[in-house]
Amino acid sequence: MIFAIEEINNSTDLLPGISLGYKMYDTCGAVARSVRVGLALANGNEAVSAPSEEQCTKPAQVQAIIGETSSSPCMAIATVIGPFYIPMISHFATCACLSDKTKYPSFLRTIPSDYYQSRALAQLVKHFGWTWVGAIRTNDDYGNNGMATFTETAQQLGICLEYSVPFFRTDPPDKIRKIIDIIKASTSKVIVAFLSHMDMDVLIHELSKHNLTGYQWVGSESWIFDSQTAETDRHHILDGAIGLSIPKAHVSGMREFILNVKPLNSSGHEIFTELWETLFSCKFKQSESSTGNERECTGHEDLTGVQNGFTDMSLMPIFNNVYKGVYAVAHALHSIFGCNQTCQYKGQLDPLTILQHIKKNQFKTKEGDEVYFNKNGDPAAKYEIINWQPTENGIVDFVTVGLHDASLPADKQLKLQNKSLVWAQNSKQVPVSVCSEKCTPGTRKVLQKGKPVCCYDCIRCAEGEISNTTDSITCVRCQPEFWSNERRDACVKKEAEFLSYEEIMGVLLTAASLFGTCMTVGVAIIFFRHRKSPIVRANNSELSFLLLFSLTLCFLCSLTFIGRPSDWSCMLRHTAFGITFVLCISCVLGKTMVVLMAFRATLPGSNVMKWFGPVQQRLSVLAFTLIQVVICILWLSISPPFPFKNFKQFKDKIILECALGSAIGFWAVLGYIGLLAILCFILAFLARKLPDNFNEAKFITFSMLIFCAVWITFIPAYVSSPGKFSVAVEIFAILASSFGLLICTFIPKCYIILLKPEKNTRQNMMGRGTPKSL
């Protein structure tokens, strides 16, 4: 401060012709003493005095206050002088509470508010992935307010505090022991220390007693750049610490001025004697405390070779803040006085006017640093990120590893050089401090009951759900046509399942269908070649050929059920099946009725065959078939079958099937077939014992019995079969009933035609004079 004042007084550009004076007070960091000083200054009892005995005109009231260092004394003084609007510029009081202009209207500072520092510390912790940390704070306004802002920001960033304990250097041993026990019992490996350098020195001494090493410390600007704290840490507890510091600064001439204390001696300052005796461990003759055993001070000792707190220039950034504060007052006065070549001194000044000019001022120091205050009286918030890196000789090197600029967008505020970092216990690996490990893709977080949000279990996503990000809170359900993979981190397209020609079941059913078709065609050829024979001509050969034709269609219609369903195949398969089967059973029914009518016609006076001749037989087949055609047309017109993707039957598959459209239409088709089959079965059963060597009604009865048995068992099997197997069941029912009709109706006749031609006579068919063989 004295350096800045003397530099201003010697300047011809700033306040020419006006000298600034000063008076220093030591509050000793005590709030009560700070209040007394504030009251004295506000009442004008202690006016600004000149630095020499030269007579000068001075105002009755102090114009500005430079200080204090700590937040709590600043709050006390600012509260007292606030109503008088006396400007107060602090160089090191960082409590965010001091930005409240309703409480502290005249307070300004040249160091950024802890509001920015606390948020920057939280961003720093988040940057390294530390979501589970402990916290220790100074139990005063600086620590409590700073930690409150840090805690709030940390929660927003997803960081949890395992513990947050207050500490003060005067705490009793049992309270300090509790803090040590909390740290020992904790699982977090990172400790955020929002402590003043004095509290940190005491805490390090206590931690050293318990050998609490291996923790990663994150520090505030108060101690992270303090060389005295580094000297206190003889057990290397803080090695690898990282934190925020005021940016490095250089003020030309300041170091030389500070070390040149001899002018103090010439001006008769008592502080020179105390300082000199302390620096060189000697005593002046005139000193009251001198004894004959100590070395005598000459006053010409060399300061350049002394290494101690006074000669240490690591606090130059703080000195620079004081320097800026003094110049802010000088520039305000320069503006008020309208200085050019000379200043128009106005005598007594209004403190409010000075305050307003300080707030509006914006200037650059001789080193090029821009100085200004925002509406809260705070400067721009810029920090250097400091890393404690121990050297080979055991001295800690404060290495700048990054920058934080709060004026930039949130995602660009923090800039780090990760490669040059050293961590706790000289590790090059970033420490891990989490309550729970990250949940990998394919899992989701489930909070542990009664614990903070950072403590959770990783639960695997359910089937059909995925999470493709780390630490996902929820699992997302896949789209209906997709399913989760084995790792549950991606949706894959479901396998489409349908009865295809390529798979074994499809090949076997196709082969059976073609075999049945060939077998039917073979029978038709045999019948055609022996169409003149009695066994073929018996019981209406036209119906026999029509039946063989319909059976061929029955075998072939089963092929429409195989392959990928389409609009045409869905409509064709059910209607073709329904019409061909009705045609088939109509023919069988016609043959059964012919048998009954033929034996009725042999009775005396009966002319039944007159009313059920070949024409009537053809018309009956046509009529029965037309009814089914009408049913099918109505079904296709109202609500036809259509291809359908079934997502419900299987979780991981899409069943491609034909939806019935109208269930009534489907069951009407089946019901009509069943009705004809039952009618045919009843008539054939009635005609089974009629006298004839080759009574066809017996075989029709047996074929209808097989037909009905197949389709009765088909219903429950069809309903209960999953996916493509329901289609296979339907095809099997079609083939089984078709084979039943073919084998039972035509194979016995083929047997006689090919192997027993001697029985293929009219006499044998009529059963005259020969025993029944079939």
C-alpha cells in the first residue's frame, strides 16, 4: 500500500500536486477490534495523516479504507461504515455475502467473490469425475458461505458430500479428534478444504499426528498458494493437492521497495527495529529487549540472502490486489478533481461521490492489468489452477496446470493440462472417488435406500429395454419391431418367423403335399385307363374323377400356407382351402347318397334313382359348393384375411401370420365343412351294411371318421400352437384328411384293379353267387 501511495505521489500524471496520506490499523483478525476501528474511522476521530511532518491540508474524515484481509472483520467494518458510504476496498476478503449491496453498500474488492471460486471448485471436482467427496471448512463467514455455494453447485453437478465438517484453529482437541475419526471412517478419497491458511496450518499439524496420507486435497485460494502451509506439511500430506489461486502477477519495483526497509529506519519507524531484529536474530543497542548474549545489529545486514516469510514474493498476487485498490481510489479522486496539468482541490469531499466514481472507474495499471468493478463491487473472476508437485529436495513446487475464467460460457470456463498433473502420493493416475462405480451401458441406476443420489446399484435392463449411455437413469423400451441384444445396450431387429420353404418343416410339408398330389394324379390315371371296368363305373365314375380333382386341389392348397404371408396369399389360402374341401366332401356326399339310393331303387315299386340321377348328383355337388363360395365372397368382401405382424406371442421374434380379418367368416367356412362331413359320415354309416361285395359306403364311413377326427383334434392344437407351428398344424390337418379320403376311398379299388383283376367283374360287384370278400 505504501509503495502504491508513494508511486502515485511521485507521479505527474495521476493527481498532480496532490499527495495521499495514510494511517494503518491492525485489527489482528478480531471482529470486535474491527468494529472499534470502523467506528473510529466513521466518526472522523482518526483522520488520514500525511506520511511526513510537512504541513498539508487534509480532510477531516477518512476518504477510503484499504483492507481488511479476512471476510469476517470486513463484514464488521463494512456494516459500521456502510451508512456513511465510506469506500472500503479489500484485497483478500472473498466471502460471497459481501456482494450484497443492501448490507454492505460501500464495500468493494480487488479479489473475486467466493461465489465464483466455489462454483469453479465444484466444476474442477466434476471434471475429474469425483462424485463422492468430503469437505472441511473454516468455521467463519469465509468458510461457511463458501462451502454453502460449493454444496449447492455440487448438487447441481451430481456431486455428493459424504461429510462436511466445520473447523477452527482454536477448536478443542476432542472436536479435532472427531474430525480425524470422520475422515478415517469415510470412503471418499477426495477432500475439499475451504480453509484459511491459518486453519490449514493447524489442521495439517493434527493430520500429521495420525499419518492421514493418500487423500486427494482440493483447496481454496487462501492456502493453495501459501508457501508457509507447504513448509508446515513436513509429512507430505498435501502432496498432489490441486486448487484455485489468484493469477500470478508482477509489479515492477515492488519487490525492491519491500526489501528496501532502510528508509523506515531513517524516518524513525519503530517497526524497523522489530523487523530487523527478527530477520537477522540480532539486537540494536538502544533496544530495550537487548541482552549481552545476542549479536548486535548494525543496520547494514544484507536482506537478499535471507529466506523467510518477509522476503518470500509468492504472495505477489495479493500485493497486486492491494496495489490495484490504492490506484482505484487515486483514479476516482483524479476524476473528481478534474485533474489535467493540475488538480482543482475542493477541500472536504463527500464519501458517496468518491464511492460512485470508484464504481464507475475503469483503468489499466502500468503492467497492463485492467481494473474495474461490477454492480456488486467485484472484479472479473479469473483463477489459475495450482498443483502441488514435490521436487527432489522435498520443496513443493506450485505448478500452474490450468485456468478458470468465469466470464466465458460454462463449457469453456475450465482449461486444464492433464498431462502435467501430479496426484496424491506422487501418482500419475487420476484418483477415483465415487460412492458407486459407473453403471455401464445395458444397466440403469437404482438409488440405495437412505443414501445420497451418488450411491446406487446398477440393475440390468429388462428384456426388450436398453440403455446405451453410462450412468443411465432409465432403460428405454425398444420399438415393437426391435429387441434388446444380449448386452442390453442396443436394439436389434427382431427375427421375422414364418413357415418357409427353406426350413426342414416346410420342406417336409411341401414334399408331403406334392407326394399327395402325385399320388392323386396316379390314381386318376389308373382310373382313366380302366374307366370301362365295372369297379370304376360303379357308383358314378364322374363323381370319382371330380373327387380326385378336388383332392388334387386340397393337396396343392396346402402350399399356399407356406412362405411369407402377403395380401393375396392370406386371402387365397383360406378361401381355396374352404372351397376345395367343400367340393371334395360334396363329391363324397354325392357318392354316399348314390349308394343309399341304389339300394333303395332295388325295392319293389321304388323309382328313387329317377330323382337322383347323374344330373341331380352334379347339381347337388354344385349347390353345396356354391354355398361355400358365397360364404367366402362375403368374408372377403366384409373383412378379408390380411398379413399381420404378431409382436405379442414371442418377445424376441415377429410372427408373420395371416390375421383372420373376420373370425366369424373363418369359423363359418370351417363350420360348413364340418356340417357336410358329419352329414356324409351319418349317411355312410347308415349304408355300411347294405348287401354288396364292394360296398363303398364302408370306406366312405372310415374316411369320414378319419376326417372328423383330424379336424376335431385340429381346433385345440391350432389354438395352442405358437407362431408358425399353428400354420404347420393347419397344413397337417389338410394333408391328413386329404390322405385319409384318398387312401380309404380309392386305394381298395386300385388294389383290385392292379392286383386282383379277376374280381373286377360285374358279377363280383353285384355279389351274385360269390361270397363277400370286402
